Amino acid sequence: MGTSASTAASGTAASGSVAAGAIFATARRILGMVTGTAVALVFLATCVAAPLLHIGYSPVLTGSMRPAFAPGDLLITAPKAAADLQPGQVAVFTPPGETAPYAHRITAVAGTPEHPALLTKGDANPAADKWRARLDQAEVPVVVATVPHVGNAVLWAQNPVQRALFTALFGLSLTVTSVVWILRTPSKVSGQPSPAPSV
């Protein structure tokens, strides 16, 4: 009698262990699927939604705007009418005589509403910028948010070879995740009985 009681107890413990293992495996699959979906949504938002909403992004290359943002950060920008620019805003523009865009704080706006001229300064710079940036475009990107440390990844991804590699790896990871999910689906879903756990 003691032997059968012991066997029943061990069988119950084994069944509980199998059930816990199945729950853990299901939770892990769900977590993997949620993570994959989140990555896919971020990728789609960056590649599709952002251009449609005219949301831009610019990696920070220098420390001229510390402590507002630092090299390696990513600036999120939204377009603003040039006539509505105000001192205190951080605009992204290409100064006269330069080829790369700058993100500096506006200290004053001169000129006409149709063609304003920006006087700017980097927060960390001891003096104001030497240029007077006359704007000919109707809208100017203005910084609305900063994402720390993500700018380096964007710079890496902007290389055409690396971008193609990233896109291929992203597609491959989605394919592998889908195949693994299908292969790990319990057999009872297909109408076949699951094997009984051994005790």
C-alpha cells in the first residue's frame, strides 16, 4: 500500500512538472512572438509611418548642444513653418557655407516672415554661431524629442551595404521565428492526439 501511494505521489509530481514545463514553453513562445511583433512594428513605423507623417530623425555627431543632447543621440524632428520659428527652439538646418546640417538653438529670428534669417548658438559653445542662416524653404525641421544612444545605430544603418544586410537579417529572423512557431505548435491543434507523458 505504501508502494502504490509512493507511486501515485511521484506520478502527480511528474504530471505537475510536465504541466509547468508546458506552461513555461508556451509563455516563452508568446514572449518571443510579442518581441518579434514589437520589432516589426518599430521597423514599419520607421520606414513607413515616419515619412508619411513627415517625422524626421537626425543622429548627433558633435557635443555642441550638451547637455540637451550628446554625440550618439538621435533627434526626432517635426516640420514647422519657417514663419512660426521662435527663439529657444532647436532647428535642423544647413548653414551658409556648410554642407552638413546643424541642430542648434535659435537665439533670434530676423528678416521677413517669408524668408526669415536665424541667429543660432550651440548650448555648449561659448559664442554664438558666426552665420546668419537665411531660410528659403517653407518648413524647417524642429527637434521635438531625443532618444539617447540610438544615433550611432542609425549612422551604422545608413551605410547602403549595412542597410541591405540589416534588411536581409530582419527578413530572415522573421522567417525563422515563423517557422519555429509553426514547428513548436502542439500537435493537438492539428487534430492529432498528443503523446501521453511518461511517468
